[in-house]
Amino acid sequence: MPLDICHPTAPHQKLKLPEWYVSSLMMDRALDAVVRRVKKFDRKHDIPYLAGYSEDGKTIYIDRHMPKSFKLRGRTVETDRFLILHEEVEKTLIDQLGLHYLHAHQIATRAEEAAVRAAGVTWRDYDRFMQKYVKRVGDERLTKVPADLDTKPYRDEHDDDLLRRMLNCIEKGVVPKGFRGAQLRDAARDIRNYVRRHDTAGAHRAAAVKRAKK
């Protein structure tokens, strides 16, 4: 894991508050600790939604088109470390605590936001920059998908369109050898079955009754 994306001064400043006290400097140190524990870091592939992780959790992927930093009022804000924190927290919550992706994602986003604010950057400025690239990367054809990319987030999101595009790349032979196409096909089938069960007149009436009772 390259250490050049870690904060160069955080480990050297002495805290004036107890170690357990919430502070920006302590958050910065905690972020560095997470980044240093990443076994493998990859920026050579196309990753839906900017970042992801391998099935075994040993590799953190960041989309190859995502800029490593952006300019904000005269300073350079490096973004890789924040994305790494999000993916590490999310993957750990899913694998170790068995959380659903959407729940793990919410907690990971809060951790990411805390780290961004601790760095002296407003979440609004950071998120505005990130969302710009989420849309661009999400709309383009996936041509270099990692063979071991964990597809659970896309399955839990019921992102049928994304899975279809990934499957299309597999069928055209533009993904790495050994990519688990069967997994994606199973995911697409499950999503279609989910929609078939829930997108019915009866399901819509039941949902309307449920909302009316609230």
C-alpha cells in the first residue's frame, strides 16, 4: 500500500487532548491507520460507482478515471484515502457483522464524511466533486472490470442495468480471463425475479395500504 496518500504530519503532532477524545487530528491518525492496513491497492480498472473491493477483501479498487485530487480554494485535496476508508469500513461490516450492503454503506459514508470534515473540507464541496465523476464513470462502458470484483453491492442495490452492462462486456470478451460471469448471470436472474414478484398490481396495492396506515 503506497504511503504517499497518508497524511505526512498527523503522526508527529502531539495531541493536547486525551487520546480517546474526539478530534480532527485523531481522526486523521485513525484514517492513516486504516490506509496502512490495505493489503493491495488498484487503480488500473473500471469500477462502477468509483470504488469497490475484491471478494476476499484484500484489494481496494478505485476507478482508473477518478482523479486522485481536486483543487479547493488554493489547496489540493487528495481523495483516495477517503474512498479507501469507505470501502474498508463497508466491506468489514458486511463480512464480519453480516450487515446488508445498504446498511453498511450508510455507516461507511458517515465515516467518510467525518474524515473529510477532519481534513478541513466541507462535505458539500467534496461530495459535489465526487458526484460529478460517479455519473461520468457510471455512464461509460465497462471495459476493464477486475476478475475478483465483489458484486454484492450491485446485487443488493438491484442495479439490473449495471449488471446487464457488465454481462455485455463478458459476452464480448473484454474482461479479464477468469472473471466470474456465472455470478453476474445469477445476480441478473435474481433481480429479474425480484422485480417480477414485486412489480405487480397486488404488490402495489399492498404497499399503498401500508403507507396509508402510517
